[in-house]
Amino acid sequence: MALLEVEGLTRHFGGLRAVADLSFALREGEILGLIGPNGAGKTTVFHLVTGFLRPSAGEIRLAGRSLVGLRPHAVARRGIARTFQIVKPFPGLTVKENVALAAFLRHRARRDAEAAAAEVLERLELSHRSGTLASQLNLMDQKRLEMAKALATRPRVLLLDEPMGGLNPAEVDVASGMVERIREGGVAVILVEHVMKAIMRISDRVLVVNQGQKIAEGPPAAVVQEPAVLAAYFGKRVA
Amino acid sequence: MTRQLAPWLAGALLLAAVPALVESPFAIHVCILVLMWTALGAAWNLLGGFAGQVSFGHASLFGVGAYTTIILYLRAGVAPWWGMPAGGLAAALVSLPVGLLCFRLRGPYFSLATLAVSELVKLVALNWESVTNGPVGYLITALPPLRLFGHAVDWESKTPFYVVAAALALAALAATALLRRARLGAYLVAIREDEEAAEAVGIDTVRAKVLTLALSAFVAGTAGGFYAFYFRYVDPDAVLGLSLSMEMVFIAVVGGLGTVGGPLVGAVFLTTVGEAVRERFPSGHLVFYGLFMMLVIRFLPEGIWGRARRLATGLQERALRHGAA
């Protein structure tokens, strides 16, 4: 059985179908790339899976248990963490306080939460910024903090929304390495990303959506050859 | 631990010394007002300062407490010192449905909803005459006799009320300090900083806000009970006015949002300024509050206590650096 199963997921906004009858599965320990042109519905899928939006129809299951109708905090408690495309740190708090807040989900005592936070910061090479206010980090460290907060909730599934957007090529390599290490730590990852080099390198499988529908699925190298994918990205004449 | 307790002990001792040092009944009266407003500012600060949920309706919680205390005494013979916590409980109970409904709303919508609720409570108090006596309200003519440590308590003296008010203010500030260290306090700060991000890391934001509102309502309602006990008079204008809600906001903002000591500083400042201005401008003192609040928001956005604390830690750090060098 797959860890996360999505079946027939649909969401309308008025007359607009942002996500239409989308089905996919995420296996234990897998990195699944979720790509598609702008406005394809990738972020909406994240909102639906994490409870920030309610599906109009469809089913979402984590380890066999339905998540539909749960509020975001309850989804996080079940074991799905997410990052936001536009990072959402708690700006007036330090890096350590930010991560400790997330660690409170699994630790009751402040001391335990702080210890767990320190451990996550160590893993993401952000320890030297522990005492810095989140609002004063550079973009790379903001992305690191966003991942650290998500990891501190000890998820089974991590949804990353463009963790590499805006980074330079060297930083993209660092971030790719971090995502791979997160997977090695036993967390399955869904990665929304426009940086194709990273997607190609670290995804086990890629899911391509366009206008809310799945148009291709499979190993990265094969998927980018498919006519439907080329058509979605470059127009029909190229394909 | 001793370092954390020391300022509390010093504060308690200072408060205990006041009745022995101050003779003028008016001065004691001002002290009682300061302490009552400290408790109210602290109640508002729990929700507004820590969780960033701006309520313009806290007078309704204060009023529910005041009415509960005075009705229990005059109709059922329950002594006001039992009526005060009962008033707090009643206010907390009233706050639960309000919180569950209004906290689905965010930002300015929550604030507007609290305004609506406070008008609603006032209309109920004005029109539900069989319970509230309508616009006439209630008056306590005599307080029940009480013997403590072999002495009859003299209700004509201000000292017993001072003691109750001091205990109330200390308890409210201690509750703030405890909340700040607890997990709930951390959750509230997260909610203030970014509500969506708070949900994303597993914080049940509605539950945290409802709990905090209930705690805040308990403190405000108990202070309302104290008002009924001390002033012995409750009517809709006295305990349910919008200006009461506003004064709680002023105290928390001027003292320092989300700080422990802020409400005390704010209450001292606004009660003394308020009493001084009220003598010359009987109804215009709110104008001065407003002016004062604008100045504070413009020049001291972290409040008097917040700024003082930052200056103090800055000096400490500088001293440490010099010591190290």
C-alpha cells in the first residue's frame, strides 16, 4: 500500500476547475516531482492535501486513513508537513524559536522542543543562525528555515513548494542535497519545482499536471519526452 | 529561579506596604483603581498582546462579571467575595460561544465582531429587566459582615478593597508570566506572527484562541465582580460602555503589548493622567487618552515597558561586552 494515496481529487473555484479528477500515489521513501506550467494547480494540490482548502470531491489517505475534512493542524499531527512557496517564517522570532514552535507538536516540555529544534538545525546546517531573527535571514537560509520548521514536526510526508525558487545554481545544488538527505532520513517527499535540473536529478518519479489534470507520470527522463508534456510547456507545434 | 521570583516578591512587599504608608483615602482609592485597571489591562493583553487578537468588546466580559456578582448578592445572598470568581466563571462561559463563532474570522473581522457582541450584551442588559433591572441597574446598600482573624472587616475603610485589588492584579500578572512560559503562550505568539504558518506546524489556532479568550474573560469578569463589590453600583452605562473596552486597549498598548509588566505601567500612567485631566475636563478625558495613544503608537510602538526592557537588556549586553574585553 502506498503511503499517501490521492484519488479523484477535484477542486472548483466558482466555474474554474483548479484541480480535476487527479489521482496519484506516493510511496514510502520516495521523492515525487510535481511539475507543470504556471497555474497548473500544483500549489492547490498542496493546499488540498494539507487541509488549507477542502476538496470539492475526491479522497486523500495517509497510510490508509482519510484526511479529507481535517483542519491543517490535524493534518500536520497525522504526519504531513509542508513549506510555502513564499516562505512563512515567524518573522519576529529567532531561528531557534521558530523551529522549537514546530517541535512543540511532538514535545510537551519547552526543553525537549528546544533540543529537538537544535538537532534539526544541525541537520540543515543552520545552527550558526540559531539566535538570528527570522526576518533577517538571506533567501537561502529562509528556505532552510522553512524546511527546518516542517521537519521539526516529524512528518512522514513532506510537501515542498518551490524550495529552490530564486536560488543561484550553487545554492540549488546544496538544496538538492538537503532534500535527498531528508529522504534518507525516512521522509517521503513531494517536490513542486521549476528548476528542472534539480527535479531531474533527485526525483524518483515525476507527475506532470496541466490545467489541474494529470498529463504524464513516470521516471523523469521518460516523462520529458512525452508529446503531451512538450505541448503543455512549449505549445503544440513543437510537439 | 530566585532571580525570577525576586521582582515578584519585591512587588508584593511594596504592595503590602502601601496601606501602612499612605493615609489619604483618595490616594488609596487611586491605588485601587490602578490595580483594578492593571488586572483589566492584563486580561486584554493575554488575548490582544500575545495572540494579536484585538478585542473592542472586553467591557462586555467585565460587565457580565459585575452583574453576576451583584445579582448573586442581592438576589441570592451570595457574598461578593464568592461572587467575584463566580463573575469570572460567568464571563468565561459567555466567552466560549463568542470565541467559537468569532475566531473563525480573522484580523479586522474578529475585532468588528467583538464590537457587535458588546453592543448586543448592552442591549440585553438594558432590556432584560426581570434579571438586570434594565437601565436602573443595582445598588448595594450594605455589605455582609465578615470576620477575619478575630476582627470584623470595616467595609467603610478602603484598605480591605485595596487588599483584594492587589491580590487580583498580582494574580493577573502572574497568570501572564506563567502563560508566557507555557506551550500555549508560544502558540499564541506563533498565531500573532503568522496564523497560516502556525496551522501548518500543527497548532490548533482556534482552540488556542478560544482557551485564551476564556482565560482573559475570567480575569476581566473577576475584575468586574470587584468593581461591583467596591463601587456597590452596577448599571449598563457604568460597566458596559465602549469607553471601558477602549481604556483596556489603551492600557495594554501604552504599557507594552505582549509584556508581563506592561499593563501595570499602562494602568499607572493612564489612571494618574486620567484623574488629573478629569478634574479639568469632566467629559473630555477620553480625548487626551486618544491623543496620548497616538503619540505612543508613533514614538513608542513597543510601549513604555517594552522600550524600558529593551534599553535595560541593551545596557546589560554592553556591560557584559566591556567585562569580557
